[in-house]
Amino acid sequence: MMRQVNERAVLGAVLLGLVAALGCHSESRKTEAARATVQRFFEALPSRDCAVLGPLLSGKAGEDCRQTVDEMNEHGLSLVEVLDARVDGRDSNAVVVRARVARDGQVREQPMLLRVEKHPEGWKLSL
């Protein structure tokens, strides 16, 4: 009887470890996808090409791609570096990316928080 209890406890611990490992792997895939989306968006931003940028934007920003992109370019926004990315605790299909950006060539002291959301057609930046 005692052996069965110990085997169940070990099996339970192993399963819990596997679930945790899968969760971490899933979380790292999400954060990497969000980082890549932010980088692709800022790399393409100077081109003003909404055929490329539009699919990377969610909601109203995607619908008004030209206006969004023109405003960002008018302010000279550019990506300096992605500092980190974390899955949003309120929504597992969203990642908050902290990025250092420059405005008109001046690197902003405070990082910009960018929300990237998973959609059926891919990851999109929510502005």
C-alpha cells in the first residue's frame, strides 16, 4: 500500500514537472513571436508600406495603417532594442514587450510598452 502511494506521488510530481516545462516552452514561443513581430514592424516602418505593416497591426491601427504609419514616421520613431517580453497575466494570448525606442534620433529614457496579441492570422501589434 505504501509503495502504491509513493509511486503515485512520484508520478504526480513527474506529470506536474512536464506540465510546467510545456508551459514554459509555450510561454517562450509566445514571447519570441512577440519580439519578432515588434522587430519586423519597426524594420518595415520607414518604408511606409502598408502591405507589409498592415498585417502586423491589430484593430483600428490595422484599418488605419496609413495614418498610424505616417504619425509614427512624423515623430521619427525607431526601435533601439527589445528589452524583454512577458506574457500578459490577464490574457495568455497577449505579450507585453518593453522596448527602447528613439524619437527623432533621441533615445527615450523610459521604455515603451507594446502589446502584441495572437490572432488567427498571426501575432499583431496593438497600438
